[in-house]
Amino acid sequence: MLEQMTHWFGRTVALLQPPPILESSPVRYEFIVQGMTCKNCVNAINTALLRADGAATVNIDLSQQRVIVESDRQRQVLVDVLLDEGYVAE
């Protein structure tokens, strides 16, 4: 990552650029959430997941107790968020 060479006090100095920042791509996770029975549950789960990752995409199917999350966070972090809200996710 050598950008250019320049002379400084009679010496050649290499100017280096910092490495590029690697952005992670969101990962799609699917959970079956036990105990999710009403719109209040949906709202609580949605709010908790977005609090953990404001850039996440959350889709919830109440009839199938299914939560689909696209997030940069690790799966276990999201499972722990659901557990903190009182829901067991598989």
C-alpha cells in the first residue's frame, strides 16, 4: 500500500496509506421464537432487535412464530437479545 515516495532531508521516505476499513455484510438469520403469541410480543421483539442493531432488517411472521433478521451482529448476540426479552429462539 505504498502511495508515493518523497525526499525528506535527503532520505527517501515511503508514505503508507492505512488499510481499508472492511465492512461486514449483513447475515440472514431465521429463528423460531417460542411464546410469541400477540402483537405486543412482535413489537417487543422488533424493538429489542433494532436496539441491538439499528441497521438490522427485521421481519416477523406471528402465525408461524418466525423471526427473520438481517444483521451484522453474531447469531448468539441476537439469541441473547431475544432471551433477555423472555423469548426462547431456536
